[in-house]
Amino acid sequence: MRNPIHPPVPGDTAELVQRRALAGHERLNHSGLLDDEGIVGLRRLVRESWQRSATLQANPDVAEAPLAMDRDELEEYRRQHPLAAIMPVIKKLLVQPSHDSGLLVAVGDDVGRLLWVDGDPVMQRRAEGMMFVAGADWSEASVGTSAPGTALALDRSIQISGAEHFKRSVHPWSCTAVPFHDPDSGAVLGVVDITGTETAVAPHTLSLVEATVAAAQAQLRIERLQLAAAIRDKPRRRSAPSTSTQTTGALYRNSLQLLGRDQALLSIDGRTVSLSARHSEILAILGNHPSGLSADDLCAQLYPGDGSAVTLRAEMVRLRKVIQGLSPDAVPESRPYRLPVELLPDSGQVLNCLQRGAHRIALEIYKGAVLPRSEAPGVVLLRERVSHLMREALLSDGSVDSLLKYAELPEARYDVDLRLAVLKLLPPRSPKRAAVVADLERIEADMTA
């Protein structure tokens, strides 16, 4: 089912939409914020994105997007990125038809960095003037409102036309973007974008991009199943890895799910295992220290009292056996203790989203506190940091729906300030107020019982 893209009010012409957007730009103050008159006529989606852009200190008058990766970094990153596996589908369905159509096709990662930009050669040369190129950062935090960055910020299909862009150098362009989700975990892997003239925001363009993304996600799922079967049926050899083992980096993001669960889920090369509580703590801590920890430092972060190095070594032996069954190349090293492969913890995804102002996506990923029952000092610190930043982001910039969704989590059960913030945002006659007031009365009764 297609997510809403908040189209213009029925009856509004494209010319009227542009006039209102240009008038809004004239009402931007020196901080990039709109006054009340500038808000009139702007689509709500665009207005809220402009305000986020200003809060993130994006500058509408800087012509070029910043370059986030040089050529060597880009090549290495693209080679290992999960979306590399679906580029043949993108090229067949979008890139090849766009070469003579005045359109560009861009594929970016989950934080808004463009990894591939292809299409009409003339438009590519024009787009270089605003740095719409591979390696550039097109997140809302960097360039403000644009289809790729705003689609990632809201996690839904977006169309941005002309002057609706926050950056004025982008006003001659229009774009349609659709987030790309992992077909297994649902996590955002990146974004697929069509950029060009008015045809880039035609209704059929949106349908085309969404259909392409759906086809690519299905293809990625099929390739994973085929690869998992090949790995299962073919013996592994540590000294001479098979071809199928070497290609897993293009299809999988090794991940660690810590949020809202007492026992983490570890996924490596498409295989997933549920860890014991202690092993969950060890990987949560090591995942937060990629350069590694000495035995003493890991003990200090793992055990609430005085930890025993002997006990730690025994746990590490057992953990290595578990990971050996998933991938010999991922077995933790010692002296210092460290992970030889990069893991993507869901807690890290939340922090990355919050850092770029995408709190809605962060809330979708956030299923609860990090290993909520763990008393390991290192886990407690990580848990408090993620929970605190999640709550503060929502209190400062969350919508009513986001705040109410967060209020359902166990950690927010007695959060009075959160519910008071909801009441401030709700209209006086909103039917949602009664439930919030009842919740506050329940908290008061529980606290005084």
C-alpha cells in the first residue's frame, strides 16, 4: 500500500504551488525559519521539512551539497553496500529508460549519501553544479528539503517540486524519492530517487519508482534465499572461502538486535541466532567499542562488581563457538577483545537517525530500551544514552502521533512530562485528550498508592 505523500490541495495548479513556495522563501528569516505569513499556502510536509532543515542549520543559500566521500572511499563503500546487489534491477527499470528522457536516477544510503547517480548525460553535467553527484550528502541536515533527504527523514515516498526545495540552487529541479527497506528486517537501507524537470514529479513517476523499489526488494530477498541455501549446502573452508561466502557482503548487513529484548538476535551472512543474556551483553559492549577492549576493561563494563578474567575467558570460549557456527570470519579476537567484522546494532541505527534529525525513523526502529534487564555497566550506559536521546528528540520536535507511540513503551509508562507535552499539542476538542488525561490519572493513582 502506498504511503501518503501529502499532495497539493486539490485544485491547486503547479504554478500556484511554486508561487506559494517562492513567497515562503521570501519570508525565511536569517535563521532559516518561517514567519506566520510565510507558512500560508505551503504543503504541511514542506513546511515541517523547512523547519527541520532550519533547526538542523541547513543553509538555503549555499549552492552545493557537501561531498561526504572521496572517490576511493566511495568505491569501497559501494562495493560492500547491500544495495549494490540490486543495482542491475535499478539500471534495467529506471536508468536505461532515463538516458534520453531528461531524468537522473540516484540511489543513496540510509543517511542520505548518494552512492550512484546515472541517467541523461546532459542533466548529469547540469546537476554537478549543485553537487548532485555520487559521494555527496543530500540528507536534510546538509541540504534541507529534497526528495531523497525528506523521504529518509519521514520514511515514506516523497515528491518535491521546484521552489519547495529548501536550497535555492535546487529550485530548477523536481524530484521523487522512495525509501528502500530491508526485505527481512524492515530497516531502511537507502533511497531511490528520480530527479529532473516537471516530469520527475508526475504521478506516473511515483508509481514507477515505487514499483521498481518493490521489484528490487523482492529480488534481494530471492538472492538471499538462494545464497543461504548455497552456504548451507556447501562446506565452509576457513583457509579458502567459497565464492558464495565472499559475496555475502553485498547482500547482508551483519546486525545485532538489542532494543526491547533481553536476549539479542545476532545475524551474520544471512543466518540468525538468539544469544544468551551474557553473550548479548558482551556483543553490545564490543559493538560499541570497534577498536576493542582489554580483558580488564571488558570485565569492568560487563560485571557490576569485581569481574573475574577467568569467568570472562570461559564466556568468550562459549561465544566463539556460537559465532563459529554462523561465520568463522566473525569470531571475536583477543588482546584486545574485538569484533573482526562490522556489526550494525539497531541501537546504532537509532542514534544515527537521531543525529540527522530523523526521529520518526528512529522511533520506528526503537522497540524499547537496550537489553532492559541487563545490569552490565557498559550496557547501562548505552541504554541510558539511547533512551535519553530518543526521549529528548521527541519532546523537542515530536508530533502527537510520535509522542503517543513512544508513550506505549514500558520505559514511558510513568512519563508525566511526555503526556503533558501531548496535551499542549492536541487541539482543545481533540478526542485523544481524554485518553491522555486518563493516563495521567492512572500515573498519579499508582504513584500515591
